[in-house]
Amino acid sequence: MDEDEIPGTRHAEFEAVDALLAEHGGSAARVGFDRCVLYVTCEPCIMCAGALSVLGLKEVIFGCPNDKFGGNGSILSVHETGCGACASAPAPGRTYPSRGGLLAERAVLLLQLFYSAGNPKAPKPHRPLSDRSMRVAAVAEGQSWLRAPGSADDADAKATRS
């Protein structure tokens, strides 16, 4: 799927699962989710935590907590209780270990930059952008880890350092 075709409201966990399924002919058994460790910027929401439980992931590692919808300890602990039987899942989901706090400050900054800039793929109408995006961008300025390798920003930063 081309980046322009990806819906702006899909959760990263579903993107990762779909990519693995596509690589393995759509077979969850061939993927071997029980051997997969998922790394995400933000704690999975309750819905994603339930899906990860049903898939039987080996482990989830995330950056910052999700204080509104977190399913790995912030609001509910789906990773510790498993997900009950739902839809096509023949049995309740499994529990899985989950650890948060990996590069948490960077995770928060990435999310602030994303949301303050606005999501061009979000359904219309979406909230108007505020001048907060300029303040967040100012904080992020000089953060070399934010630049994609080979990007124009990366090249500008390298030229500035030279």
C-alpha cells in the first residue's frame, strides 16, 4: 500500500499487523505472533490491546502512556487480563508482557509535533490548528533525532554542523 493510500485514522498496531499478515500470505499461524515483540510510540489503546491479546503477541514495548485510552495499564490492563471472546476469536485472548517508558520524552514530543501540525489524512472537518504548533516546533528545533536520514532537514542540519 502506498503511503498516500493509508487512512489517517488507522492505529500503528493495525498497520504493523496488516504488514506482517501481507508478508505471510494472510496467515496468522505463519506470522507467528507469539514470537513478535511490538514497539510503538504510545501505549496501545484498549481496542488495540484487545486485538494484540487475541493475536497472542509475545510482548509490547511502548514509549509514553496513553492517559485517555490506554489498554496496557493506564486505563485498563488488557495485557494482564487478556481479551474475552469476541467476534471471530474462538477463545479468550492471551495475556502478554508490556513495558512502557522507552524514550518516553521523545515519544511525547513526536506526538506533540504530529498533532500540532495536523493530520492531513484525517477526515474533514477536523479541528483548526492553533499557534501551539509553533511553540512545539520551536522546542523540537535542533533535535537531530527527529530528522529522517537523507531528508532535506537532515541535509540542512549536516550543512549547519559543518
